[in-house]
Amino acid sequence: MNFIYESDQLLSQYLLFHYGEAQDVLPFAFGPRDALDFPLRCVRECVDRSLLHGNATGLDIGCAVGRGSFELARLCESVTGIDVSHRFIMAAIELKKNGRLGFDRVDEGVLKSRCIGRVPADIDRRRVHFEVGDAHNLRENLGLHDIVLASNLLDRMGDPGRLIQRLPTLVKPGGQLILTSPYTWMEEFTPHGKWLGGREADGEKIYTFDTLKSLLAPNFKLHRTLDLPFLIREHTRKYQWSIAQATVWVRG
Ligand SMILES: C[S@@+](CC[C@H](N)C(=O)[O-])C[C@H]1O[C@@H](n2cnc3c(N)ncnc32)[C@H](O)[C@@H]1O
């Protein structure tokens, strides 16, 4: 288990990543603005609304501090957000309760400034429930959902294949599965033998997208793919700019 997601540093980074105003994240006249608001875009750009009905439900696995779960609540009557990090889930629960949460953003060295994260006022926060859980071993009674989102989770798991195996029991027939990942495989999170791609086996190059297609094919049809940039601010003058591949699958 990797505990970096329990640290002050990552909590602050993710609160800013999920809830920061554009000006708080990227206060320069230049830079990749289309990489802002990633959790919002995971829902707005990936979900196919034409496949939804009136009382849809959603599941956000690896929800972190919960913005994607709140965005799903615009489309779903109830949403469950699950993450292995107790601190992230405590923050998400606070945001559900009060609609806002103060946090310290790192500016330079140990210098910080105060920011407030806010859930958009037009989202019904009562629709969202957060809980701590491990994506390797999700509770049995999670139910079947119209939308299952796992954004930037697979390459942070010890054994992502276990979640892939469990997915058919979480998505309703006709429901949507949205996976996003920059496929940044690292031994720090995932032992090399469990990487879904980014490695060679028997002299063949293995790419994550191909592995996903073959593992999901028995139960899901590939609906579409998108490139989704995202920007994580480390401090005033240092950012991680990445491009996740979003793959949207429909359960057969
Ligand atoms: C890179 S972050 C992505 C968070 C969020 N989905 C997003 O797109 O911003 C990975 C998240 O997965 C969580 N995570 C890592 N391993 C997990 C596991 N086994 N079960 C549930 N959550 C996990 C981490 O705590 C962290 O919140």
C-alpha cells in the first residue's frame, strides 16, 4: 500500500487540483488552460448522456477528494465515491457537509497561502456518499451502476488487473465505464509484472490500451476514446502537465 496519498502535501495538491479557481492554479497569462478542471471534464466530456435514464446511479473509484463524484451527481440520483486514503475521504466528507474546505497551498519552500475549495452551488451534495475502500477488494454489496468512473487510478494500484476483473459486476448492462489514465507505470506503486502496459513480454511491446481492450472485450464494447490533459500544481513555479487517455466502454 502506498501512503503518499495520506500526506499533507498530496492533500493540498489534490484539493487545489479538484476545487481550485483557475487563478489559484495557474496565475500566469500563459500555460495549458485546457488542462484545468480535470474531474469536471472527466464527467462532462466522457459521459454519453444519451445512454442515461432518469434515476441513474454512479460510482467513482479512487475518487480522492471527491470532485468527480460531485460532478457525477449532476447526472445521477446517487453517487458513491470510494478511495483508500482516509485523509482524502475525510476531506470529501467535509466538502459534502459544508460545501467548502480551507486548505494551505504551497507557494515556495515552506511558504504557503490559504485557499478555499468550494463545491459548485448548483450540485446537490446530498446525492453523494463517500467511503474508504480498497479498489482491490471492494465490498460485495456495492450494486450495479449506470456510470462507473475510475480516473487516474489504474497506474496507482498494486494490482490493477483485480479491479478490471471486478468491473463487470459493478456496471449495469448498457451502463458506461470510464477509465482515464496517463499510463505512468511506476514500481513505486505497481510491481513491474502487474503493469498493464509500458513493458515488454517475450520480445513484444505491451501497450496499456491494447491490454484494456483484450481484458474488457468479453463484457464491454469500446464506445470512444479521448485525450484529456490535466495540470497538477506543485508550487508557484512547478507543475505536472499530463495527458490522460480516457476510454469509455459500454457494458454488453
Ligand atoms: C492519481 S490519484 C487520482 C484521483 C482522482 N480520481 C483524480 O482523477 O483526480 C489516485 C487516487 O487513487 C487512490 N488509490 C490508490 N490506490 C487505491 C486503491 N487500491 N483503492 C482505492 N483508491 C486508491 C489514491 O488514494 C488517489 O486518491
